[in-house]
Amino acid sequence: MKQIEAISGVLDAIELYAEAGRKASRTIGQQAFSEGATMSWVENGKINTVPINTLFDVLEQTGEEEVSYTVEDVTVAGNVAFVRISSSFSKLTTFNDMFTLAEQDGKWKIVSKIYSVKQ
């Protein structure tokens, strides 16, 4: 039962991420991510890592949009977790998103997001 509750909490954080995209909301996004969270990607063979506020800036600039996702993998081990989703942002593109999460004060928070554009 504890594992099911943990997976549910992890997926709640992922849904907040998607909802932040739908509503172009930094406030909603901040509920999903830990304070020091990062976002990474590879561009022209170089790994880029930025504070998660960069994502919030992009969402606000893009504006409200349709966002959908499919959960591909969820792994929970104690108070840490990994989630992989395929996400589609109507004004942007489709992504492979991978998240690491940690449980803090009974809430699951995304610590890092790494993504690639789906080919």
C-alpha cells in the first residue's frame, strides 16, 4: 500500500508540471519542483543545465496551451523516484521527459528534469 501511495504522490507532481504548461503558470510549476531544481538537455553535442526558473520563463512566454502526456516508466525506491514520460505541448513540440524526484515533508518534488525532442 505504501508503494501505491508513493507512486500516486510522484504522479501528482508530474501532473502539476503538465498543468503548469497548460496554464503557463510559474506558481503551479513551483509546486511541482524543489527550490533548487534544474532542467537539462543536449544541444549540438553539449549538455546544458539551467535553473528550473528557465522552464517557467518559457512557459510564461509561450502562454496557455494544450498539454498531454503518457507515463512510460515510474520507479520508486524509498524516498526517491524516477519518472519517464512522453509529453506533447501544442505550441512547442513533443518531448521525451525524464524526472528525478524526492519526497520532502510528505510531498514529492521534482529535483531535475532532462529532456530531448522526440524525433
